[in-house]
Amino acid sequence: MRTTLNRRTWMSSAAAVLGTAALAGEESLNSRWRPNYILSSALYGTATLPKILPEVAKTNATSIDLWPQPHGTQRGEIESRGVEQVQQLLEKHDVRLGGIACYRPGAFKLESEFAVARQLGDSETVLVTTAPGNGTLSGKPLDAAIRAFLSKLSPAIKQAEAGAGVIAIENHSDSLLNSPESICRFTTLVESDRVGIALAPHHLPQDGNLLADLAGEAGLALKFIYAQQYGKGSKEKLPKADELLQLPGRGSLDFGPLMRQLAEMQFAGPVEIFMHPVPRGVPILNSIAEITTAIQAARAYLDGLLAS
């Protein structure tokens, strides 16, 4: 009886120690990893780079993602101001060009965006775009369509492999990549380490565990994270409080599983706190200070998930 009790006591204690060690290991892992935050210029509407760049450090980001019209006007400032002046602005505020939203030119016309990345960014600047095509495909037809897309994308992939930047294809509604299956097949079929997925929870089922699984299965093919949820949608004009439900921590989506998965992966790509205003191109709130405060709150929520 005493032997059995002692054995049970020891096993219980050992399990507790191992459990504590595992938890400590997870906490240690999470404490070592911090999201590589990137600030979206589109959140500030038509505010200019001299006004937006000082906000980057305030949001704990180190880089800026430049958006073109109709979402923002900051990508256009490269032409209006000139490369040299934009470079000086980036250096003044210690900000790197981490991303360019390339939805307007599309996946097959990235030459000008690669040129900007070479001039103002570096080999890790992410060009985010979408894959045109039928979003209802499944099985073998889906695989064939993804292979055809990658084949047509090969000139851009070669530029990326030459160090011009990284290509990230967003899972977007009504595009070839718009479902969990298409994301999984795409990240499986991609062969180059310079092209991958920009994971957009906004366009997926609002299931935290599903998002974490997709990130984990993508592995090194995961290149960019949009920290945006569906909320109550972004297509129709809503009361501002409802519109802001797209931001992390405001809507019902639990980002915890995804953040823990990213920590486990030591994900090094950009994480962008994001939402769409209605209409596109307006700032998400009335002032730059209010916008930055909203981003800070979303960041605090995401960071808190790693500490909890």
C-alpha cells in the first residue's frame, strides 16, 4: 500500500513538474518571439508619409506597408516626391520599407514594384497581391489551376529569387486562393522559398484553430499575416463601432491559437494589424492620434495572448 501510494505520489509529482516545465518552455518560447509588426499606410487614408512615418515606432512596428489608391495614396508618393526624398524620410524615422500592396498591378505585373523594393527596401520587402482565377475549384482541377498560376508567375518568381523581394499571395474572396483547401494546396505546390501565402483571416471561416492549422501547414511558405477579422464585414457602411470589429481584440475571433502557432514557428514575416474602412481610402478614425491608439490597443491584445 505504501509502495503504491509512493509511486502514485511520485508519478503525480513528476507529471506536475513536467507539465510545469512544458508550460515554462512554452512561455519561454513565447517570450523569446515577438511579432514583426508592419504598419499599413492605408489605415491613415490619404495622410502623407511625413505624417504617418512618425507613427511607426509608436505602434511597435519597424516597417511600413505602402498602399496605393483606392486604399491609400502613400505608394503614389514615391512618384510624386521622388525616390530620394522618400528614402530620406524613411531614414529620418528609422523605418524600412517592409511591404507594398500590389493589388492594382496584379501578380503578373510586378516589375515596377520590384524596382521600388530594390530602391527603397531590401530582399525581404514583401509584395502582396492576389491570384486571379476561379475560386470554386477543388481537388485535381484546383491543383492544375495553381500549377498554371505558378507557371505564369515564374518570371516574377525569378526576380524574387534574384533578391528583389518576396511575393505573398493573399487568400482573397473570389480569387483562386479563397478557401482552406486552396491555401493548403498552394503552399504544398509552391517550390520557391521566395513566394508564399499572405494569410488573411478576414476572408476565411472565423475559427482560431483553423487559422493556426493553416499557418502551421504552410510552414516556410507563410510570408505575411493580416491581423484582421471579419467582424460585421467591410463592404457596406456600418456604424464606426461595428466597422472597427475587424481589428484584433474587438470582434469575436480568438487570435490566440494563431499567435501561439506563430510563436512556435518563430515566424519572421510581417504581421499587419489591418481593417477596411467604408468607403475605401478614408482613414479608419478621425485623427492620426486616434488611429495609432486603435492600432496600439490591437497590438496590446495580440501581445497579451502570448503572455497569457
